[in-house]
Amino acid sequence: MLNVGIIGCGSIARQRHAAEYKNNANTTIYGVFDVSRERAEAMAADFGGKVYDTAEAMIADPAIDAVSVCVANAYHAPITIDALNHGKHVLCEKPMAISLAECEAMYEASLKNGKRLLIDHNQRLTPAHKKAKQIIASGELGRVISFSATFGHKGPEMWSADKSSNTWFFKKNAAAFGSMADLGIHKIDLMRYLIGSDVKTVFSRMATLDKKFPDGTPIEVDDNSVEILTFDNGALGTVTTSWTHYGEECNASTLYCEKGTLKLYHDPRYSLQIIYADGTKVNYELDRIQTNEDRQQTSSGAIDLFVESILTGKSSVLDAADIVKSMRVVFACLESAESGITVNL
């Protein structure tokens, strides 16, 4: 039985990490910490565990085997590295960190201490995405020629614990970046995972189009972005992100291949659809994409995979070693948006 600690008790911790640890037969929620004592106590009341006064106190406790890091982006690296150096396994929320140097330092700390470090890129684990990976890898549709992927919703203030436009997601010092890294990292990583190739060049445009702080001033990070990615194997496509999809959330992807088109989460019933070059259509009723409005979410699979990885010592598709490569693309996109030119990786 693993004793786990949860650092940060916001919405993602409550609805994903705590709920899924509680349903895993191999884990006990031993402790929680949040800068808001009230939030931490509410989490402990609902899911069990003691409330720690500081993250450092939890990390230093030898009774804790593993931790979930669910805090603001700026604190991912220092907390994760501290936990690894204290002999804890770590599951860290995305984006991995706010600089490439921090991402690499996190990975190096996991190697030095012989501990598992997984990053919560749960889109790799959805049934439709796993099936799509199999189909593309089999060669059934030939090579991926181009693609488009979109992730947009109403904004993190609708999801975060404080439910306010004063959320840390909108502040540069805490979040570091906006919709591109919050949502785009999922799609950038997913395209790398599905296509099975690394990104060669990026061209990015980011903008703050609508989101404002309570006083009416624009937020400090982007609320919309468009990225053009070219892969080593020649695939070309776009990743679009938005915090201003006020009518309906979109988390869909389309991959255009030599022998047909593969559509993911376009249809509410059929999460994977294939339209072959001859017009034949095949629909797969596998699952439905989880949305921020959905409060009865099924397991993301990330917690179970993290626990399995610890108990067996086996590598996983969420290992930091591969996620660092996706983060390199994110930072290249930031560089491109700032410089206005295409960036080569």
C-alpha cells in the first residue's frame, strides 16, 4: 500500500487526483497541503488524510511514498525536485515547468534519486486516442500528411477553485503562460504521440483577445493561440487553443492520412471515426471526452498508471523523459510568438 500526498487542493486535485487515488486499491491518501488551510481541510474531510502546515513538511515525512503536485505552474519544478530529492515518486500536473532548464532539472532529479516522475498528460490515455495510436502505427491509413487539433473552453476561471477572473492562471508570475501552454501542451504532446515523430519547426501567434481581470484590465497571458507545426517525418498541421469558447468546449483533432481521415472527438457518440479514401466510414463508440463542465468524470487513467509504474518499476507513456520533448516544442512556440519568426528545434 502506497501512502500518497497531494500538494495543492484546487479543482484538478479534488476532481481527478484525490478521487482517483481513493478508488485505487493500492493507495491511501495520507496527507494534503494547500496554501489555503480551509481548502486543505475540506479535501481531507472528503478524501481522508492529515493536513500538513507546509509542502516541505509533507515532503520531509518518511511516511509519504509519493506525491501529486497540483499547484500553480511556477512552483512545479521546485516542489517536484524537492520531493524527488526526499525519495518520493512524483506525478506532476502539466505544463511540466515554466522553463526548459527546470524541466530538465526535474528529469535529472528523478534519475539521480531513482524515483518515478510522470507528467499528467492524460489525453494520451483516452480510449479513442489509444486506438488512434494503434491504427496509425499499424500503417492501415498510411502516413499522416497533415492535421488540425483544437482545444478551447470558457476559460480556467470557470474551472479553478476560486471561480474568479483573479485566478492565478491569468497572472504571469504564477502561470508564466496562458492558453497555449495550458491547453496547447495537450495537443502538441498528443500529435507527437499519435504521429510518432518529433517536431522540426514551429510558427506561433498568441494573443489576449478578451479575458480581463476584475478591474477591467487585460490578463497578463494569452487567451488564444495558433501554432503551425512541421514534423521530422514531413507531417504539417495546426494546433489552436482558446479560453474564449463561450458557447461550447472543443477538444477535437483530425489527422489526414494517405488512405483516409481519422477524426477524434468530433461526434458526441463516436469518439473515433475513420473516413477511408473510397468513402467507407467506420465509427468507434469508445468513450466521450471529459469536459470542464462534467462533474461526474470517469477515471483519467493517470493515477492508476502512476501507481502501476511505482509498483512495477516499468516505464510509462507519461514518463518525464518523453514529456520534456513536448515541452521543448512549447518553449519554441513561445520564442516564435515573441520573435515573429519560425523557430527550428
